[in-house]
Amino acid sequence: MNVNFKLHSFKRRLTQHTSIDRCTVVAEPFVFVVVRCRPHLHYTLHVVPTCRLIWHYPRFLLLHSPSIRSSWMNAAVNLKVAKQNSSYMDGSDSSDSSRSGKERGELELEPLVFSTYDEEQKGQKQESYQKDLVIDRPHGHEPGSATPKQVVVNIFISFVGSGILGMPYAFSQSGWLLGVIVLGTMSSLNVYAMLLLVKTRRHLESKGHTGIEGYGDVGRVVSGDRGERFVNICLVISQVGFATAYIIFIAANINNIAGIDRAYICFGCVPILALLVQLQDLKHLSTFSLIADVANIAGLTAVMCQDWNAYHDFHEPVLTHDFSKILYVSAIALYSLEGIGMVLPLESSCADPKWFPSLLTKTLAAITSLMAVFGCCGYFAFGSLTEAPITLNLDGGVATIVKLALCLGLYLTFPIMMFPVNEVLEDLILGEGSRGNKAFRACSVVVSAVIAWLIPDFGKFLSLVGASICTILGFILPCYFHLQAFERSELKWWELTLDWFLIGFGVAFGILGTYQSFVSLMD
């Protein structure tokens, strides 16, 4: 049996690659490890040079590192435990067949770290260190507890947003057959890129890199601080784009219901949102998130039912393909499937990350099918009169309730989308330690409202965001990081080919799609 664990001063984590029942870390800089093993087990110690072995005795060892910040990041102790035929500690007979396998081979480690801190500080440190403790995880991030069903729900919530409401209009422009083909193709390439990101993190962690919790962390390890900053800026722009699309949707639907001028609606959203974005803990937004999810699901279901009712009155022939609109429908598909920033946190949440790639692939295949059906139903129901968003085609009392439910859901989702945006922007613009700036957070809401007022067309705005920033995050960066993290000899020929193809495709599509979206917005 091999037990390997590392103590990292920066993250203060204990990562251990076999099953251990109990592990606690109290403080620093001295590590006192109690090795609890059965009498018939014998162990040998191998201590790396950066970590000095001060004292040891069978089942006990005391370690010390002279430089906590530099040395402990690489310090490691390897305990190799081997069964022996004779007793080692108390003379008991290891050949006793009545003992269970657990009694014959179980090893427990209980690392205890002592410090010169006073008792109050030490208690605070103990709680902090125990939260950061990682047990039996192969990649160094915190253990997850989410079951497959919970992960599926989280993936669904993360990927199904306002973009699906623009899918019927996109199909009406490109034709339903071409739209379905493009949506399926973009989804397949998108899933491949997402799994590249997961693969890249696992590879980097196998080389000893730690603290890779999100997309930006991959950029930091591969390309330094500039890489992390660039990824975070792209994520911020995409999140602001999604949040702004919510206000555009709300303004369009309230205007459709009550005839109120869009300017009043856009800026009328600001006061309450400016208060909600001040919350600095996501747990305070959990209630709003639940209400938003229920409203969105109910609204989408009701839209499908309305489409079915309208389909019986429709007699116009439908368009199968129009290749002049392939860039537009591709951009909408990318926008609708954007969620790569959540992939690594979702994998970390899994109780067993081994089944995450398969689960992600199957769930996104189901989501893509749902989007295809939703787009076709909306287009078949209203034909060339299909609008973006599709809710503008609905009328009647039930339709009004559906629109208001979706508006409520997206309105309450806005502060959740802006939560990471504010934290990143405050660090980038105001400097670290400036989080919680009320005026800055209120200004971010005002900026979103101004953009929503200036760009009234929901479909064209989705196309702009999808063709520009979603292409960078979804295709270009994952492939680039994959190529940089792996040696050329470690990659198969088809992986190299596909990576370079996606980078080239992403650059070309990003330029052409963004240009077309700008030209369309100017019309």
C-alpha cells in the first residue's frame, strides 16, 4: 500500500491518494504525524530534502520545514507500508486468518500541526485548515459531494438560459434543417472543447500544480498572470453580455404587454438590481435563484404549449435552409450553449469525477435536443413572422402570465450573473481588497441598462455576443491551453489536427461573425 500526501503552504491543503478515515490539520509550522497501523504492518519513511525529519518512532514522526512559503509547497512524505509475516510492534501474529481484510491492512494517518499562535488564533486556523482539507482526491481540489442527478440539474441550470428563446427566430432565418445541423455541430465541438479544459486541468495537476479551481486558474498555470487576467476579462464580458440580454428581454416583453417606452423599462430595472448586486455572499441570493429557476422552467414549458396551439392555425411552408444566414444561426447556437466557465466547478462538485465527462456529454446532448425541438416548434408555429424572443409572438391572458414569469426569472438571475463580474472587476480596476464597493457595483448595473437601451434587438445582440466572446472562450482558449499544457509527443495526430482546426475556425468565425453582427446592428 502506498500513501502519498503533500502539504501546501499557500492553499494549506493535505492531498492524499488513498483512503484515510480521519485527517485533521491544526496549525503550523511543525507537523506531527501519527501513523496508526496494525501491529503486523511495517513502514519505511522517505522524506524529500525540503522537509526535514526531526524525530520519529514507530507510528509517530515529527517534520519541520525551514521556509513555510517556499519549501512546504513541494514538501512530501512517502509512507510505504508492507505486510510482514512477523509482528512489528506488539508481537501479534499477522497470520491470524480470523482477522478481516480491513484489520490486516488498514492504515490511518492523523497529521497534527502545532504552532506558537495563541489559542484563539489557533482555533480560527484549525477551522480554516479543515475546510481546505482534501482527502482521497486525485487532482488536488476539494472533494465534491454531488450525486449524478444533482450534477445533471446543475448542468441544466448552467446551460439553459435566455439564448433558447432566440432559437426559433434563428431557425426562421437559416431554415429549420440547417439550423438543427448547425446547432448539433456547434454543440459537439463545444463539448469537445469543454472536455479539453477538464483534461488540461487533470494533466496540470498531475505535474504538481495546485489550486486550479476555475477557467482563469488554467490560464494562470499555462500563461502566467496575463493568461489568467485575459480569461477573467473574457468571462466578465460574456457574463455582462448575458446579464444585459436579460434586460433587453424584459424591456421587449414589458413594452409588448403594456406599451411602456423601452427607456423607462431599462432604467426602471436599475434601482432594485443596484441593491441586489450589493450582496457579497451567494447564499443570500439562493432564494432568488430558486424562484428564477422555477419561473424560467414554467415559462419555457408554457411557451412550448402555446407554440403547439398556434401550430394548428399555421399554413405557411417552412424554409429548410438558407446558407446566407449560417453565421447568424451559428452565433446564436454558441451563445445558447455557452457555459464553459462553469465546467471545472461542476467537475469539482462531483463525488466521483471519473463519470463527469460522460455525464456532461449526455446532458448537453439532451439540452441540444431540447433546443432543437424548441426552435423548430417556435418556427413551425409562426413561420416567417417569428420574432426574437419568441415570447413576442404570444398573445392572450396566459401569454401575459408566461411573459411576466420569464421576466421575473431573468430579472432575479441578473444579480447572480453579475456576482463574479463585480468581484473580478473590483480586483482588476480598484485593486485587491476593494471588494464590496457600492458605487462601483451600482455603476455596473447602470452600464448594462444603457447597453440594453442602445441595442433593442434581442436576436442581434445574442449574435454579437456569441460570435465574439463566446467563440474565444468556447473554442480558441481551450484548444490553446491544451496545446501549451501537453508536449507535442503526448498528443495524438488527430488531437493536434482538431485543436489547430478549432483555433483557426474560431478566429475566422469570430472575425466574420462579429463583423456581420455589427453591420446588422447598424441597419
